[in-house]
Amino acid sequence: MARASSLSGFPEWLPDGRVVEQHVLDSLRRTFELHGFASVETRAVEPLSQLLRKGETSKEVYLLRRLQEEQDAAGDGDAERQLGLHFDLTVPFARYVLEHAGQLTFPFKRYQIQKVWRGERPQDGRFREFTQADIDVVGADTLPFHFEVELPLVMAEALAALPIPPVRISVNNRKVAQGFYEAIGLADVESALRVIDKLDKIGRDGVAEGLREEAGATPEQAAQALELAAISGTDASVADRVLALGARSALLDEGLGELVALLEAAQERSPGTVVADLKIARGLDYYTGSVYETTLVGHENLGSICSGGRYDSLASDGKRTFPGVGLSIGVSRLLARVLGDGLATASRAVPTAVLVAVTDEEHRAASDRVAAALRGRGIPTDVAPTAAKFGKQIRYADRRGIPFVWFPGAPGAGDEVKDIRSGDQQAADPAAWAPPAEDLWPRVASLADLPLGPR
């Protein structure tokens, strides 16, 4: 077989990296479920017409080619029937809510952890196949504002439990920007928001030019919009600085009230994590209230690892509208930086805590019985692949990171188990012995938890 070549944009972690990934996913699930979010999983494919309804181009969607070819051959090339792999979890969730609204209880709190596919050029932190972890709360017709406060704080708790550097959640409220722009006479609010959202990429001059060309802003209006975007802070003084710019409207006041309420709750429950940043716009049109972007402190060049916001029309069946608020973690994006920079490490690459040695092949059944007894008590156990000299079997365990080697005794003699890290060896009974709790399963530690010195 010819040597396989790797495909860029499709990450494959080595076993120790997979341990870190599983730890991250398990931790996220635990936190989400502690806060009452139910798990859902949706199909991998959706009609192309639905995938493109937010305006993404077809180049970003992987089509199911064989199915499409069969349809074309049968004379059925209707675009409504074309299927593609989903590129986020929001579109399939909207469809899920519509299809199952009669069986759901609202407000409905869901989390969803799945792979998604996006046909774009791979680069640092961007993949063609990647895992996302989403949480959303969806209401029927109405959704109270307090969920806009709850979700970023749940996400702050979830991220704080991971073996990663601290995070900063930047928040804004679309009502603030929209109310301000309307008050200063800037009519094309959506275009203005899309341009402001590029401030970090194209700078003040680029944004000023974009506001004039794309949003029809006067030089004075562009300057005022940039003054608003420059405001940031962690308390109610943010509102005072906005009002000091001189623009007033009912929508602006409403947005400032909601933004301050979010900041005050965050200061109480997760001090220092949430900061108002009025240049955060989230360029997509469907956001209507709070918006969020999250960065790793010290790794801001990675960009946002978790983003989202409030939307008043996730989906509609013509009779009811389903507003919601949600956040999405780019798990693969986060893991690529964590593993690439050694920010977290696994204590071992395999789950095995004990390797049962084999005296000789004639007595392998005795080793298998010991392993079965240990596994029956919840201890991850493997049996040596060959009846080599015990020294080689110990080295095999050491290479895999397995901390204990079990030596079955001869008939009439007792078994012994050895901690190959310290060399300590003791008599042991497979019906009673257990490794220390910290050795039972692989552990994941962040860089901050690791001992100082060479690594």
C-alpha cells in the first residue's frame, strides 16, 4: 500500500491528544448538564437551500456528490433536494426546533456537541472538519432577557473548568449600536455593524472608509461610530461614557440597561472574566440583543474561540416565532492551540492502569483471569502481548505510560504488583487491590498545574 498523505484541515490527534480532547468534551457536558441543558444530536446533512439561507456561499458547503449525481441522472436536479454537510449547528438546530416544537417544553435549553464541515482554506485554528460545542435557550414567541445573562456565565464556568489559560468574554448589545446609529442619523445600520465588526482586522482608517462607502456615513457619523466602538469596561461606567457622546434614543437606553445588568451579574459571579467591548458587533444580521466573543488570555492572535448572541427569530413556522440566545465553542480550534503549544498534557496516552505480565504462553489464561477480575472492579487493565522477559514487559508498560505491572504468582504463591515509577512492589489480591485514585484513569493537567523545570 502506498504511503498515505495527510489532508490539511482534517485534524487527527495522537492518543495523548485524544485524551485531552475527551477530557474537554466530558467537562463541557458535565457543566452544561449541571445547568439544565439537555443533549441533542442532529443529522449530518441538511437541504442545501436551508444551509444557504444565512447567506453563506455554496463553496463553503460539502455536497453529497453521489446522491446528487443519482438525482441528476434521474432528471431531478432541483436545488431544494440537494443535500450538504452542515457547516454549523445553528441551522440544523433551527430545523430541529420546528420539527419537534410539539414535543419540546419551552424555554428549551439544549447543548449539542458534533462535528461540522466547512469547505474553506485551512489556516491556524481553521479546519474543514471540526468539532463544535453549542448551548442555546429557545423560547416560543418570547424569551426573557435574563437568559442573555445566564448563558455567557454558564460558558465562563465551563471554560474555567478546562485545562486552558484564562478566558475573556467580550460582550456588547446590538441595541446599543443600533440605537446610537439611528440617533446620529446613520440609516444603514446593518452595513455599519458589519463594517465595525472588522475593526481589529482593517483598523480605524479602513473602518471609517467602509462606513462611508458601504453604510453611507458622513465623516462626522463615521467618527462618532468609531468613538462608540472605542468604549470598553467592566461596570456601569460604560453606560455613562456612551451617554456622554450625546446621542439618545429609547432603543439605546434599553440596550445600555441590559448591558449593565449583564456586567453587574458577571462581576458578582465571575469577576474579571466578562468585559464590555462596544466594537463587538457580530456581523451576522440575525443578532438582535447581547453578543459575545471569547478569547484566550495571552493567545488573542487565535481570535475568538467561543461566540454567539441573542436572536429573535431562530425559526418560524408562520404561526409562532422561536427567539433564542446561544454560544458556540470551536472545540477543535481551541484544542489545536492547547496541544500545539503544550498548554495541557495527559498523564498517559492509554486508559490502562495495570499491565498483567505473562509468565509464559502456557499460563496466559492465568493472566487473563487476573485482568478479568481487575476489570470487573472497574480498573482498566491490559495483558502483555508476549511472554517476553519481565524486564521487556516492564519496558513495554513504561513506553505506554502504564503505571503498574502485575505479576501472577506460581501455583501456591501469591501475586505481586509493581509501581514501575517508584520501583515499589507488594503482594496483591486481584479481588481487593486497587491503584490510587489519581492513577485509575489518565489525568489532564494544564501548563499552570505542571511542575516547574525542564519538560
